[in-house]
Amino acid sequence: MDHARQAPPAEQFETPACPLCGGNTATPFITAEDDLGGRPGRFHFARCDGCGLAYQTPRLRFEHIGGYYDDEYIAHRKKTDWGMLTPLYTWAMGKHDRDKLALVRRYQSLHAGSRVLDIGCGAGTFLARVKADTGAAACGVDFKDLSGLPWMADLEFRQGTLAEQDFGARRFDLITLWHFLEHDYTPLDTLARARDLLAPGGKLVIEVPRLDSVSFRLFQERWPGLQAPQHTMLFDAATLPRMLEKAGLRVSEHLPYGAFPAYFYLFCGLAFKLLRGRGLDLSKAIYPYFAGQLLLAPVLLFERRLNLAMQTVVCEA
Ligand SMILES: [Zn+2]
């Protein structure tokens, strides 16, 4: 793990306008640390006085954020050897992708002629699942190059930002943003571009953490959804649809849960409270993680009704 030992210097930060309404006055809201990576620095979120969006300000300039996406973030998806727990880990990761696919299939039928685009595709395992189960043509965009992973061979991978990609006349039946939008530096541009890339009848599915949720009330400044400094915005149930509508999208469904397991936020929130900014080594936490999941299983059965941590919207052009 590459741990910078000093907080980023002030000149690496910028003071953005509100990413939703462009306003320039905001009220301090909450301060976070890099609870997952354990790197130093305190990062501030404010609420826009105009539209109510919570966003990070000041924030690291885009060219300085890349280091926070290294290794511990994605390496865990590449790691396949977890000792005795390997089958359980493999099952859990596979389940996440199956849950994503099941969710989107409720709103869009996918078959061999369909086209799917995943923005912020990371290691691409979701797209591999889409391709294997539906036969759809699967394309992923991510600013980290993970195209060397074995299952990526069947997929179209494009490195860079969405704005840098030229799809010509190609349009997509399904575009997904799984925990991408809250990281974005130019969310309205991304959403407008995604809207233009939808085929007639196409659906855009977006999952982000939900600020007005049980897990935020429990953990506050240690809420995993703050994920500082990577998260540029914190959406609640009002500001997310407002941003989509501003980008010219029509919200047809808004769910108080996602495919991402809310339990991850419950576990990490508790761990972050105990560790107080020292960073969480997921490889050491794997036993307590699965043990806690077993203990909480009766509660998690009702995850979709409890507004624990996530929200998902389904949009049309
Ligand atoms: Zn605003």
C-alpha cells in the first residue's frame, strides 16, 4: 500500500462552485478523514445554500486525486487467494454482480443484441456477468487501466474519462453508474453525455450512497459514504433526482437501496469509529466481516425497507 505520510498541501486543493446549481455560497456540514486508506488529511463537506447539495469544498484538484484510487481500492477485487475463506469471498463478489444484474433486468430486458455501457467499470466483473448471462455486448470505461484481467478479454474496455470516448453513432440500451457519480468532478457533463448515449427506450441506472440514511445517522463523521477525499458529493433523496433532472433525464424509479450490500457500510462504519482514521486493512477484517454478516442476517433480510445506506435511480432520456 502506498501511504503518503503527509496531508496534501493546500495548493493541491480548489474551491469548486456547487456541482448542481453553480452557487458559490455554502455552509460547513461535516469533516471527514481517509478512514479506509488511513492516509492523513481532513476533508470538508459543505451544503450549498442555494440547492442543498452536500459537496466537498475545498477539494483536491482532479490531477491529485488519482493516488487515492491506487491498490487497496481495486487490488482487493484482483486478489483471489483469501485462504480458507476463498470460496466465501468468491461467492460474495459474485453475488454483488448477480444482484446488480438482477436489479437492472427489472427495468430493461437484455439479450444478445443489447448494448450495455458501464461507466466507472473498475475491474469489469459486472460486465463479464452481463455478457455471460445475457449475451449482450458489454463496454466499460474507467480511468484506471484494468484491461489485463483475464475476464476483460471478452469485453470492450476504454481507458480514460467518459468525455474522452468517441462512440460514433453507437447507442446503448443500458448505461450503468455503480458508485461512480459521487466521485465525479463534472457530474452534469457526465449525465448529459450518458443521456445522449442512450438508445430509444434505453435506461440509465445509477446507484450512490444515501446521505439521509440509517447508517449516516449512526456513524456521522465516520460514515463510510463520506469516503474522503474521493467522494466529491453526498446525495440525499432530494438532491440526486434534482441533479438528474437538471441533466435532462426523467427519473422513472427511485429505490431506497442498491445492489451494493448495506452491511458493508454498517461494518465499516463501526470499524472506522473504532479505528479513528487509522485505516482499515480489509484482509485482516475478513473474518469479523463475515461473522457480523451472519449475526445481522435477520435484519438484513429487510434491507430494502430500512433505508440503511444506498439509493438507486432508473432514468430515461
Ligand atoms: Zn447548489
